[in-house]
Amino acid sequence: MFYAEGKGVPKDPARAVSLYRQAAEDGYIPSQTNLAVQLAAGTGAPKDEVEALKWFRLAAGQDEPVAQFNLGVFYENGRGIRASKKDAIAWYRKAAAQGHEKAKVALDRLIGKKTRKKA
């Protein structure tokens, strides 16, 4: 993260992606999410939404709320996968249940507050 953000070291997105990838491949869940974010944005590596989706799925399947939220975004917008409102809502619900505020907002937008509170 220091290389990604330039904290205490010169900002080096490519180095950040390399380190995230090493840690992600070793199973470190936050790095799986961080790598996916970088790949989705094309920061430090060529933009690759299909690979980003792979890493988001892996981290989301291990209950990582940021990855779950991002999967919701990918499904809602058809990024790297066919758009699916149903799948977007399912991933937003999982993230919202863990307190992810942006996921709560997304649910409110897609299905309304009354429905979300039942989740």
C-alpha cells in the first residue's frame, strides 16, 4: 500500500501491483482485493477487468466486504461479466451486512430502504 499511495516511499503503482500479486497468490485476502482494484482501474498494470473479477471473486468468497461490494458494482454495470441486477443485489447485501456503507447506498438505490432492512 505504501507504494500504491506513495507513503514513505516514492509512489510506484507498478511495484504496488507486483507486491499485491505476490501476497494475493499467497492467499492474503486484503491483497487480493487491492490487486483487483488496481487491475480494474488500470493502475500500475494494464486494465484487465476479467482478471480483476477473478481476484474480487476470490476475496469476496472469503467474506471480504470491499471485494463483495466491488463484485456488486461489476455485476450491476456488466464489467467483465454479463450484467445481472440479481447478482449485484446479492453481493451488495453481503457487503452491507458487514457494514459496508457504499453497499448500503447501492441497495437503497436498487431496491429501496424497506427491502434492504429485511436483509
